[in-house]
Amino acid sequence: MIKSIFHILLFSIIFTSTLYSEMINEIKIDGNQRISDETVKVLGNLNINKVYDAADLNNSLKMLYDSDFFDDIKFNLTNNILEIKLIERPIIESIEIIGIKNSRLLEEIQNLMNLKNRMSFSETILADDLDKIKNFLKSNGYYFSSIDTFVEKNNELNSININYKLELGDKAKISQINFIGDNSFKRKKLLEVIASEEHKFWKFISNKVYLNNYLIDLDKRLLSNFYKNEGYYNVKISEAYAEISNNQKFILTYSIDPGKKFYFAKPQLILPDDYDKNDFLEIYKIFDKIENENYSLSSFNDILDEIELIASSNLYDFIDAKVETNFLNDEKIEFTFNVINSNQNFVEKINVFGNFNTLEEVIRNKFIVDEGDPLNKILFNKSLNNLRSTGYFKNVTSEIVDGSDNSLKIINLKVEEQPTGEISLGAGFGTSGGTIGGGITEKNFLGKGINLNTNLEISEERLRGQFIYSKPNFAYTDNTLFTSLSSTSSDYLTNYGYKVSETSFSIGTKFEQYENLFFSPEIDLSFEDLETNNDATQALKKQEGTYQDFYFNYGLSYDKRNSSFKPTNGFLTTFNQNLPIVSENKEISNTFTSTKYHLLKKDTNLIGKASLYLKSVNTLTSDEDVRVSKRANIPYNRLRGFEKGKVGPIDNNDYVGGNYVGALNLSTNIPSLLIPADNIDFSYFIDFGNVWGVDYSDEIDNSNYIRSSTGLGVDLLTPIGPLSFSYSAPITKKNTDKTENFRFNIGTTF
């Protein structure tokens, strides 16, 4: 490239000083082997019987160099004859990459290289390709890789063979992750926010433990969003840096400058004169709600989402929102949302690049704006956020260019994919025994946006496995289709004389019926076998046999939390009902839960949580009893301080569950306790609960008595994964209840 620029400059100087203009009557070309004379003339825009001045010839010379076909070009114009002497660049006969067995990695490297087979060879482009490969390998964790390049030239054929010999080496592992510059939040919490993880010997599958530029960029965005949701509007996540340790592992450090914490002043809304203010009443309600609350990026986005909803519902197609920021004092920030009419452009075409595994329809399904639609800036930005939130991509970028006329625009969308599978393992132990379990998840199976989830749970008396398949936007309906297959075996033959084995299959869907209100109907088919021996009660022996049940189940969920991740305000309410269609016992089950979150103290981030749980199971006919497998038990996390399933009615020393369950849980975190312990979170809780009702016998105590307990919870980040520990003591109980003072769970991902 430098050589060609020098020749062009030299040619310009010589011809400018010796020549004004001259007619070219003949063109003589020498040195071209593969490229014909006519092609050279076309590439240089050269014609005979035409007058050329110095600027024209200089431009022709530049055009020939820009073709990348020539290493050297010389012009000589004498007596109306233009002599052109060429040295052609050799052609690339083959490119071979040695040392990479991973086909996906090899394909990505080949796609980013500029040099291809049958192209003209350029040392400048070769050097550029080498830089790209090195940066790509580093971005994927191969910091210790090496590349040797071998160029073999055939002078006779003027061709080149290029061999890249790559040694990937070991991936750069993250031994430790540090956060400096701020102590507002514990290291444990910040580690939960980011995607990168510290390497441990059992995390042999996870890609999150390797130093990765894309993952670091994601971490910085996640940290920034987290701090902004906590009120730190001006937070700055400085460039992360990594230090290599003696064991060839990296210490990754993020520098955080949170700035001051801000609270919302009452936002303002400015509308065009021809807009109906009544269409925007919901936005004014949000303004009243968030006034004096700490600044939150989620609340800010809720306003933009509401403007988007109003725009689409009331046919404000060409709409945009400009946001002005005004700092009223050291604590409050005022936002003015200026809604304006944008340019009336339509989407002519959407091009998608970079999706090697993910099907294009999966990407397009996340786009609210489609080809032929008005180019609504708010909907367009929300479409990009929808893609980023899937977790399929490391990076999502876009470019809007002019279309075939002034009113049409073309959207060029570029995505970079990332691994979407994960393996997890967990275990729980207490004074009553323990359970172990694990699972495998895949969020983008076959690139179709399909979610797969398998899990297995094993305890002393119970074995349960489940496989769940879910397909978002099934048949382009915006509904999620899900199916599940599960098998459970509960063996109580030794202690209580019975064993229950159940296999079930379900299929259903879930969709947003109204804003924040989700409806999830499903049908469920199950096969159950109840086996007894001589130790079983007469009631259980009466139920012995094989059952087939066909149920229609549905759920309603109303979610008004300010965030699905560690909410600080709002509530989540759900109602689920199981209705028998074909069933011998015809049990009907109703479950209601409601959880409320409230920020009790802003400066210490003290959060209160109250949760109500109610469940009933009854038969539709008075002459049938609820089967033992379908009787209700209180969930373990709803009544701590008692052994799992060991409260409520007792028959033959067996806790048989009840027809009704009720629980109330009150809890709060304790942010001021042991603040120097950066990896520990504490919480305090009070639980109230009861299991009662025995429909199959009048002789068994209904156990209609409220149990309660209180205790302390500890979440500790350990070298082998997060550990949850609780110590609890019963306040009120029956003498038949079995208590449990402590329990801990430990889990990790691979």
C-alpha cells in the first residue's frame, strides 16, 4: 500500500511539471499474465482517442492499484502513446488452517478473513488477517495461542499457497474476580450480577470461566444496569483489566465509580399539539408513582415502554421520544420526555448477518418492526433490546441505511453468537437427611430458540426426573408452547407400607393476556401405580391399584415487581387450578400465592418481603377420597424449623398430608450485619404454616393448629459454589411434629 501511494505521488509530481494534457492514440500494456489488456483498460477507465491531463492519469493509476490485482504499476506517456508496465500480484491457490479441530471455531475464523481462494495475494491484507485471527482467539479466551504463517510461491504459475499453523494452547482461566472503587455492595452480590465466573476444577464445561472480551463487555453492561437500578445514574464501569498470576491464570478486576445516588423528581411530558393527552394518562400515573423514589433504569424503561404501547395502540406510527435530563440538586434528577413526530420512513428490508447457528426467523420473531412497517424509533430500539435479552448473542449492533427511495430505509442487523448451554449441580442437607440433584439446560437448541431443561433429584425415599421443552413464539402466535415429561418414585414400603410411582406428560402454552397478566393453560396425562404391603393402613390398601388421570390445568400470574432479579418493590401474585377431565377420584386443586416486596430503608437497602401461600385439594364427589399422592403438603421453604413433610395429620405414624395448606412468610435482609464479610448475606425470617384436613377418616386428628418458627438465614459464597444455611427454632408446634434446627444447600454451575 505504501509503495502504491509513493508511485501515485511520484507520477503526479512528474506529470504535473511536464505535461498539461495530451491525446492518447495508443495504449501498450506489458507484464500482465492473467488479466487481459481490455480488463486493464476497463479497470483504469482508459480509452484511446481521448485527451488526458495529469489528474486523469493519476486517477487511472489509483483505480488500477485499488483493484488489488497489481503489485507495481508504471505509466509512461510519450508521443501520444501510453505505455503501462505491470507486475501482477500472485493469485491465491489455496488457504489451509492447521491445528483447529473445532468446526465452529474454524468456520468463524474463515469468515472473518479477507483473503480467500482465487483472490490476488496482498501482504498488507495478510497482516491484517493475522491481527484479526489473534484478536478473535483472545476474545474467545485463547490468550496463549500462537500463529505461524507459511507462504509458498509458484513463480511459474504466479500463484500462492498460504498455510496457517495455529497452536491454541490452554484457554486463559479466571482465577479471581475483584471489584474496586466502591463498597456500596458486597462482592458476593456483584458476582451474582455479572456473567463471568471464577474457575474451579469441576467447572470443566462452562465457558464463563475463561477470559473473554465479549463476556467482559457483557459484565460491564450488567454492572452498569445494576447500579443504575439502585439509583446511581452516573455510574462508570472503568475498563476492566486482567493480571496474569504465576499459575497462568488471570485475576480480573473491575473498577467501579458509582457517583452519587439520585432520586426521581416528578418527570415531565411534552406532547405535540395534535396529540390527545388522554391517551397518555397511564404515563402520568407512573410519574406520580416514582416521584421521590430512587432512580431506577427499570422505571425509566417502563415509561418508554408505556409510550411504545400507546404509540402502537393509538396509531402514532411515526413517533420518537427525546429525553432531557436536569439535575435539580445533589439528590434529585428530573426527566423531560419530549414526544415528537419522527421522519415518515418505512422499512424496506431487514438484513441479518452473523447468525451461523441461530435461524433467521428466530431473530426476526424478536423484532417488533417488520418489513413494510413504519420505522418507529421507539419500537426499533425495543426490538434490539428484545434480541439482547435472549442470551443467544454476545453482541447485537444495527445500521440504518437509505433504501430505494427517500421514504424507505434498510436495516442491517449484525449479531455475534455465544454458547447457550449449562450444567448445574446442587445438594441440600439437614437434620432430617439430604437430597442431591442436577440439571442440564439449553436455551437455543438447534438454533431454533427452543429451551430444553432436564433435572434429576434424589433423596433417601424419593427419585424424580423431569424433561421440559418450550418453544417461544410458537407458530408465530407470540405464545410459548411447552411440553414436559416427568417420572417420580416415592418408596415408603419399609416404614409405612406403600410405594407410589407416577409418570406424567403435559403440553400447554403461556402468553401475556393483558399487560403484566400472563395466562398458562395446559393439559396433563398421568399414569400412577400405588403399591402396598401388610404395613399399610386400610385406607391406603383401599386405594391400591393403577390410575390414569387426564387433567386441564391453568395458571394466572400478575407480575408488578420492579425487577425479576432481586426485586426491591412491587408484587407477584399467581393462581393455579387443576381440573379433572377423566379421573377416578376427580381431585380438584387450587393454589394461590402472593409475594410483596418493599424497600424499608433506602440508605442500607433494607428490603422487606411478605409471602402468602394457600392450597386446597378436594374431590368433586363426596364418596371419593383424595389419593395419598395428591394430598397437600406444605413446601419446605414455607415452614422452616420443621422436617420436610413431617407436620400435619398422621396415620399409622405416616404424615399423610392434608386437604388444606396455608403459610405466611415474613423476611428481611440484614445489610448492616458483619459488613466486612464481603461474601456473606444475612436474613431474618418468621414463618407461619399449617396442614390440615383428612377426608378419608373421621378418626384421625385434623391437626388444625398453626405452627410457627423464626430464624436466621445465611447466604455464603464459597470456593465450591453458593451455600445457603438456615438456623431456625419453632415457636409453636404440636407434639407430633418433627423439628429441624438447621439445613443447608449448596449448588454450582459448570
